[in-house]
Amino acid sequence: MNVLIVDDENLMRDEITSQLATLGMNRIEQASDGVEALERLGEAMPDLIIADIRMPRMDGLELFEQIRNRGIHTPFVVVSGYDLFQYAQQAIRLGAFAYLLKPIKQNELKHTLDAVRDMLHKKQTEQKLLSSVTKKMSVGMEYMRKQFILELATGRIQNERNLQRQLDELDIRFAQQDFLIVLLSLDRYVEWLAKRPLSELDLIKYSLENIATELMDRHQIGTYCFETEDGIGMLLHVSSGSQGRIADVCNEVIKNVKAYAKCEITIGIGITVHDPLQLAHSFEAARKAVMQRLVSGGGRVLHPPQKHMGESFTEPDFELITLATEQNILDECCKRNADAVMAYVKRLYAPFKQLPVINPGRLTNLNFQLTMILFKYLEHSGIKEMGDVLGDEFLLYKQLNGCSSIETMIEWFASKLQTCFDAVRTYKSPGETRLIQKAKEYIQLHYHQDITLEKVAEHVHLSPSYFSRLFKQETGQNFSGYLISCRIQRARLLLRDDTNKVSEIGHQVGFYDTKHFYKLFKKVTGMTPSEYRNDHGNR
């Protein structure tokens, strides 16, 4: 705590300084009167002022009044050698923190310092709380503005009365009467996001907003920003004379983002509208402009497609994914023939490369169908937990749609196809083991019945010959040997109970020929059933 002592007597100043030092104060300044004290206040603001009332040039009460007139509210302790009520009354009227009589007693000074500390701590806490609340309110207001602008841009606000009310509440002012949407989209967003945490994406969006708004402001173009999945959007309110500069400013934004944020973006410029309630048309035009990146490449400013502007062109023939085409692709997947699968995929995407304008509906529909083919292949291969291999279906579909070019989409699909092939290859051996485990569980439940290799093979959906080879490969013994061991093991348990007849036990475990039961039992255990009972029975 910084303390300023103001007294015209050197001895008194030094006495108070000594007492403060004893109480732990080590940042203490001195002034000989009110005039000098005011000069000191210009250099550094103390946390506490202790001033004598009667001093030449400017006394303590006048100093106090001057300080308050300057809007300074530092705690002020008045010191006097006179126990005069009029001084105390005037000091209290001015708002003095305390009134101490000379000579100052140590315990009184300590009590005053403790009270000042408590007050300063309380004030600091209140200021921090107020600052925090103010900041949160500011952040909250900004967030609400961005959400509102997003809803306005995407056509979710249609009522003119509600529009004006919300504009007033959020303190949004449009200086011009022409409006358009501009979208700033990160190039190769899917690949970028796969390598970085989401927190870095927030930082990039913050940088995009700062760079773009600064450049727009410099050119006197009004802006309100909102967030999109792969970047930011901007609602521009512009004059007719400034519309021609927008593309140039956007090119500046792209250059600055590359230089300072170290990433590349594509900017799509929407059409101009004259009514904020029509901004959805501008948003859609900007979105279609950004999608032309798939053909034109990224890192540039793109305008709405010509078709959107009223001109027409002839679309090439699109090959639809019919049931037959889907089955052919799945057949090649099952053969793990990546080249054949990708030949189909490239042929399906080929028409989009010929287009001057990308049709978003056609492209996203193709992406959805191809995504579903990957999941169908995994399902056909017996993988139940498909999400463990590819992740969530919807998120996968969004990833594919987020690719920045047709070539990137093809590369993305090839990568996911290889992931599926690897998963099926890894799954195959454990998968066959699970089939054998399923077969063994079936045998253990039905050993007492007339079960055959054919019945068990049918249960696990394998051919008898393949099942027989697989069973021997996985268990080390043939099917009949495993069945016999299950039956003999159960017979051993039953023979321990003297109430069961030996001849009946054979039937209970699936041996309907008693002689055959005796023969097999001795072959496996080295004893006849009767001998085994004599050695292991209850008697």
C-alpha cells in the first residue's frame, strides 16, 4: 500500500513514517504542505493520504477539497494537534476516512490502516466483479448481435415489426440502404480441422473477423459479422458508390489473412438486396459462389454463378447411382478392388468438373450416396460397430461436403475406402474366431441332441466343408472330436451322482448306443463308466 504523508513539521513526518514502517509499510512518500502534495499526486497516486490540518500555503482540509474536486477518491486521514470539533466536523463533511489527534497512538494508526486495507480490498473486489459483469454483458451482447445477424442472413427473421424491435434492442444501426452477404471460408477446411484443435479454429475465426472488419472500415463499408462452420460471414450495408470496391477489399482481406493468419480462404460475394428481410437471397448466392471453389480452386474472390444472375447453360449428363451401380460398387468393395471402386467414383464425379457452376443439390446427394455405400460395405462384411471405423454417419457426410475441390473429395473417398478395407482385413481373423465361438456355444447347449456338423454350420451361416476346415484350424480338433469331449465331460459330472443309472447317462448326454458310449468313454478317460463312478462317486 502506497502512503503519502503531508505535514509541515519534519519531525512529525518522520514520526509517522517510522510508525508506518513498524506496521509494515515500506512505500511511503512525504510532502511539506498541500501544494507539494498536489504536485506529488501528478507523479504517482497513493493508496492512502495522511495530512495535517494546519499547514502554510494550503492546509489539509483545502488539500482534501482540491483532491475531491479533481475526482480523486483516495482515502484521506486528517491529523491535528487540536481537539477542535469544528475541524472534525468539516473533515467528516468532506468525507475524510478518519480523524486522528497528535501525537498519533500506534494502536489507533494500526486500526486505521487495517480499516483502509479492508475498504481497498472490498473496493477492488467490487471493481473486479463489476468489470467481469460488464465484460460478460458486453460479450453477451456481441454474441446476441452475431446470432441475430446470422438469423437475419439465413432468412429466419421475416417479421418487419420484430426486425425493427430487435435492431433497436441490440443497438444495430444500418447507415446505408443496400445490403449483401459476404462469406469467408477456410480452404481445405476438413483437412485443416483434422490436424488442429477446435480452440485454434476459434482463434482463426477471430483473426478473420479482425482483419476483414478493419479493412472494410478503412474503406467505409459498414459490417456486422457472424460465425459459420468453416469461417465467418459478414453483412455489409453499403452505398451504391462503394459496391464496386467490395471485390477489391475482399482481395485485400485474402492477402492479409494469408500473411498474418497463415491460412488461405475463399470469399464468396452475394447479390445486393435493398431490404434486410431479403438477405437470405444474398446468403444463398454467396454460398453458391463459395461452392464454385470446387471447380475454380480456392484462395480467391468468387461471385454468384452466372445462372444465379439470370444466364443459363447446358448441364452435362449425370450418372445416377442406381441400385445396379451401387451393387457393382459393393461387389468390388467385397473383392477389395480399390482401383475398380475408384473408377466408378471418378466417373460419378466427372460431370461436376465440366460445370462452370456447381449444383449444390446434385453434389451433396452424390456425397450422401457414396458415404452410405461405405457403411453398407462394412455392414455386409459383418462389422457391427461401424461407427468405430468411420465415425458418425452425419459427421462423415459433412466432412465430404466440406472438401475444397472435386479432386479433394475423390481423395477423401479413396482414403476412407482404404480405412474400410483395413478394418475388414483386421476384422476377418477375429471375425472367424467369433463364428467358431458361436458354434462352440451352440454345441455346448445342444450336445445332448442329435446335432451334426451340417446343423452347426447352418447355424453360423457357413458351408459344411468350410466350417469343418475352419473349426479344425481354430480349435485344433475336428468337429466330432469336440462334440464327443463335450458329451464325455457332461457324463463325468453325471456319474458322480449315484442316483443316475449308467445306461441312462449315455442317453442324457447324446449317446443313444450304450456300447458305443462305454467304448468312447473308456477311450477318453481310460476307465469304463462304472470304474469312473467307483473312483469318483459319492460313496
